[in-house]
Amino acid sequence: MVLLTNPGSMAIVRSEVTRLGGLPHFQRIFICLEACKRGFLTGCRPVVGLDGCHLKGPYGGVMLAAISVEANMGYFPLAYAIAEIENQETWCWFLEHLKEAVGRDLEMKPWCIISDRQKGLVSAIQEILPSCTHRCCCHHILQNFQKRFRKTGLRDFFWEAAKGPNAQEFQIAMSKIRAESGEAYEWLNLMEARTWAFHAMDKNAKCEHITSNFVESFNAWIDEERYVIDLVYLSFYHCTVIKIMVS
């Protein structure tokens, strides 16, 4: 139906047969509408936010989504999928189809991927999109940081380091962290600065986002529908995307 009503779109369905001679069972689906493809390629920044959320209906599963950023820094839905589980294999499957749909200029104009550290996602990005830069969501880094280090003041120093516009201000903030906790300083230094500190990030993306909030905001918009069955949820998600395209 997607291909009939939206020519040029990509819709991939995978099913599996659980027993010999049995009927195929739905496993996963990937959808990228033609309007989303065209809008991303012609009017969006080369930024792709990735996020997964669990569906809470009777059949479970996860929704995988790719959201871009348009010229006015508003979010722009790009592609979405329903899969049976969130792991490296399903993220690889999603990214392979995403690359096929809108990755025609990827070598000349690599994307900036923004995500938290979902199961298998970092490895999937390295495998399928090796030319892309990757920013890790600072909110999720901070959550893990605060679980280990609870000293008052470290939170503010972390944001000073993450948002610092140049290397000098970054180093000043990191010195404050080291003065509070040498262990916290070493923990942050285990991560490459280009993945979480703004001053070291690739500026070709023309995007100041250092969190994946713009992706999670879109998913939160349709949070209540996660309790229905997959097909109804997919239809609602599809209609939401179309409304955005029309408006």
C-alpha cells in the first residue's frame, strides 16, 4: 500500500517461517517515504539522529527511527522501522536500508550521526556507515557519569566541558573536573572528545546538537500509541509523518 500511494518510497518487509510447512510470520518492516527522502536530500542538514523505543502492545517489538534536522533546526522524520528486538543485527539491517534509500552522496557528504549508546548501535554504525562521524548524546553520558560520580559540582563542570566552544574552555572545564575527582576525569578521557565535546566535533554538519533530544521528542509525541498492536501503531506513525510533510 505504501508503494502504491507513495511512488518512489521504500518499504521492506521481512517475515520468517517458524516451522516446516507453516505460514510466514511478520518479523520486521522498514519504511522511508519519498517525500522524506527528497526533503532530506534537498533541504536538511547532513545530520541523522537514531533512537529506538520499545512497543508495549501485545506483540512487543521495538520502533527504530531516523530523524534529521532541517534548515531551521526543527526535526524532520526520515525513516522508521518495527523490528522484533533491538540489537546490532537489527540496527545493521535498518542502517543498510537507510543507506540504500538516501545514502547516494554519502562518500562526498558524510552524515553526522547522533545517538545514545543503544545495544549494538555503535558497532552497527561503524560497520555500515564507517565514513560518518558519530556524536554520543551528552544526556545519556551524564546519566552514566552521575551513577559513578556523585560529587556536587561535577554535573555543571561536565556541561561546561561538553558545550565549550573551543579547546581552551574545554581544558579549563576538564581541569575543574580533575580537581574534584581524578577518577571522573580519567573516566571522561576514555571517550574521544569528538564524540561528546562540541569544540572537537565535525563542524561540516552545521548543527549544534550534542544530545539526541530531538529524536526522543518525536518519539514522545506518539508515546501513548505504543500500547496498541504493531500495525495500528505503524499506521499512526505513518499518518503523523504525512501530517508533518503536509504542514
